Amino acid sequence: MDGEPGTVLRFHNTLTRRKEVFAPLQAYAATIYSCGPTVYRDVHIGNLRTYLMADCLRRVLLRGGFSVRHVKNITDVGHMRTDMLERGEDKVIAAARAAGRTAEEIAEHYTRSFHEAEAAVNILPADVFCKATEHIPQMLALIERLESNGMTYAVAGNVYFSVSRFRDYGKLSGNTGSALEEAVRV
């Protein structure tokens, strides 16, 4: 790639299972949304691999002459572990209790640590880092909409998305039917 706009990029399309030419919605502009960390402990090289892949994609697009807007989330609340469900705790809250600090202090500390780790391995910072706590009203509205459309079920006070009611669930990942367990994140 020479950095000139119009360079042809091809990506594997998970839906069609074929390599296809990248066709942006806007000429020479691309947007990337990628998952960021759940900020309850330091990231390790295995975690950073995910962020390195998004960074690699971003750099390829930039080199190909695209303008790129990269958004990455920071999960600073609301990430449940199966073993914590009975107690109703998420990872950030559990880490805060264990450290004798507030959830906000833990999230802020490990968010800073995450940014330092990304910088240490030369990952370009995202243009926007959106925190889960900044979008609680939108999350609640989405959950209510899913509930009103019959797309959820409740277990022990927790609300889950009912994958069996979404006909195309698993189309990209191949995770379908009996391979899925109720109320469990793997």
C-alpha cells in the first residue's frame, strides 16, 4: 500500500465466509468500534493482543489513505462473572471491595493503567473512549425495549438476552443451538 486513496483493501467477511473488497459507507473514511477493557485489574499481553489487532487494522486503513475514527469502550461497571451472579456483584465492584476502595477509584486507576499499557506497546489511542457508566440511561432503554419485544428472560434477578428468540443469532460466530448455555458468559 502506498497511502494513496483508492488502494484496494480486502477483508474476510465472516457472514459470507469470503474475502471481499472493503467498500466504506463514505469515500475514504472508515469507522472502527472495538471493545476495550473491563477495568478491574491490569491488562496483560493476552488482553493487549485484541487491542493490537484493532490498532493494526487502523494503521492499514490510514496507510491506505482513509481517514479513521476509532471508538473504544471502557467497561467500568456492569461486567458480571458467573461466580459473582449469586452475589449480584460485577468485576469492578468486587475488586473495589477487595481493595477497600470505591468502584470509581478502581475504574479510574485501571483505566489509567490500560492507557499506559497501550502506549507502552505503541498502540495509537482511540479517538473516543466511551465509558459504560456514561451510557447507563441508553442501556436501560435498550433493555426495556428488548423486554417489551419479548427478547429477554430473567434468572435470579438478572435480565438476559434470549438468543433463542433471535433467529439469526450465531450467524457470524457459528455459536448456535445446543452449544449455548442459558445465563452463562463464557
